[in-house]
Amino acid sequence: MCTYAEVTYKVHYVCVPCRQSHKLPWDGAEHLCTRCRTPMTYAGHDFAAPRRRRSGEWAAVAAVLAAGLRYEGFETCGCGRDPKPRPRTRAQLRRGLPAR
């Protein structure tokens, strides 16, 4: 059974320079940041935004998104659960180890 096919889920969009994220409909439209009015980056279904003051964690988020990776726990259609951990700190990013 395809999880994402039955229900329309909101996904996370991120503005890294402003350090904010929003859950918005995944409709293919360009979503603008509410502070700087630049296009927000699609971060995936399972993104957990760090606190605004944690610059190291936001640097890791910026690097992950710049590499083209997304925070997804399901396969594209939602059939299988395959967690893909992403680094949360600069140290984990330098080591190249996935975080849990």
C-alpha cells in the first residue's frame, strides 16, 4: 500500500539564510520565504529544523541540501521504510558519518 498515494501530506521547505522552515503543500509551486522573499528549498517529509541559534547544525543542513539530498524516511511512493539519516553537526559532516 502506498502511503503517500492515499493522503496528501505537507512537506518541509527551508530558507537556510533566514534559518526557518515551513510545512507547506507539495504542489510544485515556488514557495517564498516569509522574511526575505527568496524561494525556499524543498527539504523532504522528515526534516526536523534545528533551533535558530545553532549555527553548526544549520551549516550541516545547508551542506546536505546543497548536495541534493533530502530528509526522507520513506521511499518515493511511501511503500517501504528505509531511514536515511543525515548529519546534524559540522563534526558529523566532516567525518562523513550519518547521524541518527
